[in-house]
Amino acid sequence: DLRLSFVEAQGGRGARGTIVLSDVAGDADTLSVDVLVDGGLQRFDSNGVALRNITAHLPLSVRRNGAVVTMAVAGEARIAAARASGAGVTARDPVRVTLPATGTPLATLTLDDAGELAAVDQVVTATMTPIRLRGDSVSGIPDIELSETRLTYIGRYDAPDGFSGHANLANSLARIDTPPLALERIEAEIAIDDIAGNGTLNVEIGRLLDKAETERFAPISGALKATQKEGKARFVATLRDTTQTIRVTASGPWPLDGQRDEIFVDIPPIAFETGGKQPAMLFPVLSALAVAKGSVFANARIGKRGDGWGGTADVTIDGLSFTVAGAEVANLATTLRLDSLGPLTTPPAQNVTVERIDLVTPIEKIDIDYALVDDRGTPRLDIAAAHAAVLGGAVTIADAVLPLDGSPVELPIAVSGLDVASLLNLLGVEELTGSGALSGRIPLVLSPEAAEIRGGRLAADGPGVLRLDAKSAADFLAAQGPSVDLAIRALEDFRYSELTIDIEREAAGDARLSLSLLGHNPAVLDGHPFRFNINLKSNVDELIAALLQGYRIATDRVGARQ
């Protein structure tokens, strides 16, 4: 047996410990030898890779031809390290590698004129057993679990300069617990140029899968290209959907240096259309969103913020028309500025416009100024002003606060110039039609489960006409007393000077309308004035359901993103 002892080179590189050569047989030019390491080699450090408590068995065939010595694996070789770290990760399990007996030279050693080792050329093909790696939360590297991985390394060691070369990893499966992800069909190539670790990294990922209980994104493929120089790396990462038509890129330095460095994320314009690209291709949670046309593009800057991560983003939506929850939305447009990505917040005066939303009745020319706010961990939407055209008039909301945690919210809706006939039709009062305009307030209280109207009142802007459908008049005025016939005649062509509608709705049940009228019919009692107070029942379930659906979408989507 021959025992070799090693000490680290200056700067802590190299190996420390003992290797035993046993069963040496042959002559000066050709011999076989078993290289045994059984806990004697305590450490090995080079190019940022650190191995501790190394064990190995390498049956080698060695040939010498002048100043050149070649070594090949004569039988299956095994190498293990109880601990290993490098590239921002630490092995939680022992690293175990096997090398097959290929007959191909494992290493070619070149000696100088003094017989000293000048260089080593290496060709290594190996298989690494499954392993769990602990990441670095400071650098943002997660814990990773790797399946069995095939390794190929071709490199060179120069005595004064260290290692250079490139390694390939193929057919790996990686799993990440936080966030829950799986990476399939990984192929990576690592090239090291010099002792300082300068080099390049190229990674191809066949499929990246979301393993969360509720799938957040559809399977995608990816690529990573990185270069390192003087201890600092720069990278470009690309993600693509399965159709290879939607692309997301991220680029920047790594690791990020304090508060200065940032990663830039770019999503080029994505044009959606019926029968073409749809949001659900990337995000299954949006499967209910059917986009007819429009485009979306975005970019973001992500970096270290204090002890955590943060960033900003800009999202532009141009002419997006879609159907969601039975509502058709036409030409939504906005440029959204996010001044924080965790939690999501915006500066004041964000604006979104919508040409038209077809609910129970069309809502047009929607214009909303808002801000997304994080109130000590509770997300909310602050509406500075919202305007829309509806029923021939307008509705306005000002200075409203919408909590996005599902708690009830009161919307003070101001109404102006609503067409009387259109409103009566919307409220389901089929017995009456008329002309004129109404204004007032409708305090609407919304929660994800229910909607209430508390103390709503609309009043006529001026005189108008109401006409009663005589065919249904008997049922309509059945509770109005003995003067039903006279009332029917008066209301068939009633010229009102005053008209008010009081609206109430509890969380469950129909809306209650109290209609108060003052006016006359020129053909009844020579135009004698009448005052009517009429209680009506109105079924506005469809309208309420649409409002609730919209509120749920806002709280579920935006609130969850926080």
C-alpha cells in the first residue's frame, strides 16, 4: 500500500487528508491500482465547491508514455462526500457518484521536465444519486430535490491556475417545496474558464410544473443563460408556453448586491383573440375569462428591499374585450403602475376605462380613478372617482374604500338623469312606463355573499308623464282601496310634477320600492291633482347577482395576490 498525504494550497484551495493506493500491480509503464479513501480525505476546495469527509473506491488502470500518464476506470468507481456545498446551495444528504468502467481515459497527466505535475486533462462520465439541496434565503435560492442525474465533465487542471472546463447534467427532475414546483427534463452545461470561477452556465428546462393545490400557471418550458466574471454573474432567463408563442424574459446580475442591483422582467405584447391565444394558456385560474380581442404587455424590476424582496411593475392593457361570469366587457384599457410587488400597491390616480359592460342593462363610458393600498396587511381599493353612463343618465362614485379581504363595503352611488321608462323596466315594474329623468343616491352595501340597499332615494328632475297599463291595473292596484277605478283612469296618462322612488333591499329578498306621485290627468276630473303612494315589489336578482360576481372577482383575484 502507498499512502499519500495532502495539504491545502495557499488560499485554502486543494485537498487535505490521506489517500491510500492498494493492490498496485504492473511495471513502470503499465499498472493497475485501487484508490481507496475511507474518511482520510477530510476536505477538498476548488472554484467555490467545498467537499468534506470524502470516501471513494476507484479501480484504475494506469499507463505511462514518457511525460504523459493516462488513467482509466477499470471497474465501477464510487465517490461520496458527507457534506458538499457550492453555487449557493448545500447538500442535505451525502453526495454519491458512480463512474462506469468505460475504458475511456478518466484523466491524462502531463509532467514537466522535472517530473512534476504540470497539467491534468479530465473526461468524467458519472451518475449522481438523488439528493436534497438546501438553498440560500438571502440570495433567493430555494431548497431543491434532484432525482438521479447523469454528469459529464471535460476539463483541465493546470498546477498554478486550477480547473477549467465544462460539465453537462442531463435527464434530471427537480422538485422545489417553496414555492411548490417541479422541473422536468433538465439539461445544463457549466463552463469554468479559470481558477477564479469565471465561466458560463446554460440550462434548458423541458417543463416547469406548478404543484400548488390550485394550479397557478400552466406547464411552461424555460432556458437560462448566465456568465460569471470576477465573482459576479449576469443572466438571461426565458419562459415559454407550450405553444411557444408567449414569452417572458428576466435578466440581471446575480447575486443581487444590496439595494442597487435589480432583475428586469419583460413580457412583450401578447395579442389575444377568439380561437387564438387566451389567458388560460398561462394561468388556468383565468379559464372563465374568454378574450375576444386585445393585448397585454408588462415589465417589472425586482430587487432586494430591506431584509426581503420587492420591486415595481408596469402593466398595459389595450382594447381588451372579454366575457366573464356572463358579462361582456368591451375595450378595457389601462396602464397600471405597481410601486410594490409584495404586497401589491399602486401610486394614486391609476386610471382604467371601459367602453361598455353588458350586464342586465348596458353600462357605458366607464372611467375609474383608483389606487391599490395595503393597510397594515389588509388590501383595499381606494376609488377617488368613478363615472359611467347608464339608463340614459350617469352614475358616480367618489371617495369610496373597498376592502379586498371580503368584508362589507358601502358604495355611495350618486345618480343623475336616469330615464324613467328605462329604470322602471330594469326594476321589473312592468305595469308602468313613462318619461322624465331621475336623480338621487343609492347607498349600496356589498359583501361577497349579499347586497343591500339602505335608504336609496331618486327624485324627478322635473315634470314628466307616467302611463299605467290598464290590462294589469286591477292586480297592480288591488290594495289601494275603493277608488281603484278612478285611480286607474288617472294613471293611464298621469302628468306628474313630483315623483320620488324610495328603494330598500335587505341581504335576502326582493327590493321594495315606494313610489310617491303628485300630478294630474287632464281627462280626469278636469285635471284635479292626485297624490299617490304606491308600494311595489321589484325583482332585481340578476342585477344584484352581477354586482356580487364582480365584487367576488375583485376580492378573490386581487386579495389573493397580496
